[in-house]
Amino acid sequence: MGAIKVAAVVPAAGQGRRMHSLSPKQFLPLAGKPVLARTLAVLAACPLIDVIVLVVDPEHVVFCRDELIPGHALDKIAAVLPGGAERQDSVYRGLASLQVSAPDLVLIHDGVRPLVPLPCVHRVIEAAATEGAAVLAVPVKDTIKTADESGTVQKTLDRRCLWAAQTPQAFSFPLLVRAYQQAQQDGYRGTDDSSLLERLGIEVKLVPGSYENIKITTPEDLVWATAVLHDRGED
């Protein structure tokens, strides 16, 4: 891949209510380090990423800037910004902060996905460099059914065509900015970043991800993530 500038935006402003914890899930300890610190460390270790923008809840900006980042020797972080009401708002603020520097590619990665393997990060960036838009994803293992409001099965979907989207997701910076601006104008709320491009007819490439790359959401996820780190020798 030629010399291109890559920025990463990490939204981490969620409250994590399903974790049933007083502390937001991104700050909970995972094998001795905060979940968010582990996530940022993976991105900082990627030689293809030049700068990282972290977006957190306004009340945690000072903590992240003055304690979390220096305390874990995290480099490449260019800014810590206050997030918006929803994830999409937070990502949009991160993108706006990059307008002056205007990277070629931007990578969006959830702050609570600390287990993403570094090779996956490389692959999705490289795919976006050639395709314009790329998303990590894994084939769905379970049988998926659709149901009506009463809980009655309507259809069983062909899982050979189904993929579970993950992050990082990587895009041409101008393409993603255009998609976000259009979504803002239309009042559209997507379930992930790529859906904003898909609605504009922009093709998105699926890149094989990892089943280990889970989103930390529940207490059970922390137990499983701790086991994965132990197996890797990273605890």
C-alpha cells in the first residue's frame, strides 16, 4: 500500500447499561487494564494508522486525556473529544475534527472491542485503500429467523448469505464524510457506519474478521475476553 494518511476515530461515549455496573463498560478492568486502554493499544500498534481521535462522554474527557492515555503510554492520540447523544453523533464529531488534516482513509472502531487481532486491522485498511469502503465481518453461525410483533416466526433466513458486521470499518474519508452529512440532512440513523454509505448506493467490501473480536456488552463478555487474553499470553 502506498503512502496514504490513515486516521482512526474511536467512539467510546456509551453508558453500557447492560453491564449493570456503576462504571461505563469501556473503563472496566480487563485483565488488569481498562477495556478502552486495550482497544487503543491495538490501534496505536498498527503502523498503518497515523493518528487516533477518541470520543468519550463529556464527563470523562479530562480523565482520558490526563490519566488514561498517559497512564498506559498510548501514542498517536491527536484529540479527546466530548461525544454526542448517540454513537452516530460521536463519530460525526470525530470526523469533523479531522476536516483540516483531511486523511485519505478513516477507520472507525468501537472503544469496547479490545480483542481485534492486528492482522484484521491491516486487512480492512488495505481493502478500503483499493475499494473505498470495507468492513470486518464474520459468517453467521446460528440459524436466523424473522418474526412478527407477537413472536411468531415469519421466515428462516439463508445463513449462507448472512454476515455479522464488526469494527473496525474503514472508508475513504471524503466518502464517509459525505455519507454522514447526507444522513444528518435526512435525519437518518444507521446501525453502523457502513449502512450510511450503503443507503447512497456505495459498495462496501466485506473483509474476514475474527470471532474473538467481540463487543464487550455484558458481564459474560468480560469473562470470555479475559480467557482469550490469557490464551494469547496477553493477560
